[in-house]
Amino acid sequence: MKKVSFAAFGGPDVLHLMDADEPHAGPGRIRVRVRAAGVNPVDWRIREGQVLGAHPVELPSGVGLDAAGVVDEVGEGVEGVAVGDHVFGEGSDTYAEFAVLSAWARMPEGLTFEEAAGYPSVVETALRVLREVGVRPGQTLLVNGASGGVGSAVLQIARDRGITVIGTAGSANQDYLRGLGALATTYGDGWVERVRLLGRVDAALDLAGSGVLGELVELTGDPRKVVTIADLDAPEFGVRFSGVAGSVPDALAEAAALISRGRLHIPVEKAYSLAAAAAAHIDSRAGHTRGRRVVIV
């Protein structure tokens, strides 16, 4: 089978499309014929050697955590899923023609494989940080870097829970944020005052890692009401860094329910071939995403 792999940590040029042995589903796992794989910042962070504590890597290594595809092997002890089912979920080495998943759910009716591949990690992350920041219905949440995959999910889940959201993003994504129900404003000089004009901030999420933790603490008045997934300087500000995943099966089940109710939709901004995985990483690292990027297999 074809698989994207890297033999040394480094830039996007270390990624290569190669022939590899097919993986097989062990106990408690399923194998899918991958139709699309989600592109996440953690993918290039792992490739660069940044997050080895949370994601140990043995070189050479494959790439990718999220996938959508067709089940073609069911491991021992697995129930409720059969060969031929269309599923989305998390596993390992998903930039490949076949991948083994450790958590999955059936794809909701009407969802394409490309769309489905964009949900698993971002929805798990969105649900986790909303839980950790402790924001409640009737309160206002500020989201820094709101237009990407996690931000898109946070905005819609928060709205479904009766939480008001103020989102920051580039000027090109202001209408996109408003379309997701957020009060939108731009980054740059004066952004703190622009946020204050939109309302009181009860809690804040930093999804962009753009060096604004001090301002987020100032706006909330309490570092315990700020959570980041992207700024490793969090301890200096007394802010929580969220990097340990919660229950992925529960997150997938909630994602499927929200999608089926029409309460959650994350668009695919751009799709890449397996051979263009390096370009996908370059674009992901550059930021300014609107929705999701995926690799088509």
C-alpha cells in the first residue's frame, strides 16, 4: 500500500510517499480503507519532534491521527461494526491507503468522507477545552483563533449550549465567524479594546498560540479561566495548557449527534493528495484556516 512516512524529524521535506506493508486490526481495533485523512497541527508538530512526550514516535514513522473510510477488517472483541460500514475516527498513520482505528463512529447520513475526516480530533479537542475552561450557559467565551477546525467546532457547540462567543480571526474570516453565530473581531493593534466593546468576557480559549495569554488573563481577570492548546508559555501566566485527550469514543458520538441534528458543520477548505502531504503541512503551519484541511486517499 501507499503511505506517507518520515525517517527523521524536520521540515515538510522529510515526508515521503512510500510503499509499506498493510497494517491489520488487532483486538479492539478496526481497519479501514482510508478515503480521507484529517490534517491537524499535531501532525506537523510530531514530524518536527515537538510533542514527543504526548505522542512517542519510533522512526521511521507514519503520519496522521484522523480518518474516514470503509471498514474492511474487524478485530477480536469488536462489536457493533461490520465490514463495509462507513466510519470516521482516530487511529495512527492515517495518511495511507489502509489504517487501523482505535476509536470510531458511524458516519452520519449525508456526510462525505472528506468532511467526516475533518471532525475527530477537532471535536474531541473542542469538547475538552470547553469542559476545562468551565464556561456556562449565559456566559461569554472569547476564542482566540476562532476560524480553524477547533474554533469552528467550539463556536457551534458553545452556541448549542447557550454560550455567547466572541471570536478573533483575520479580516477575511469575519463573515465566516458571524455565520457560525459568533461576535467577530480582528487581531492586531487595539484588539483588546475591540473585544471589550463587544461585551464582558467570562472565559477565554487560545487556539492560535499567537502570544496573547497575558491579554486573555487581563480580559477574564483570572488565569484559571483561560485555557490554551497552542502556547507552551502557559505556565508563566498561570494558564492551563490542554494537551491530553479525553474520551474519543464519547466525543465521536457527540459529534455524530450534533451533525445529525444540523448543529455542527465544519467545511473543508482544501483537499490534498497523499503525494502533496508536505504542502498540506506547510499550509496548516501557516494558519489562517477556515474550517479544515484534509488528505484525499
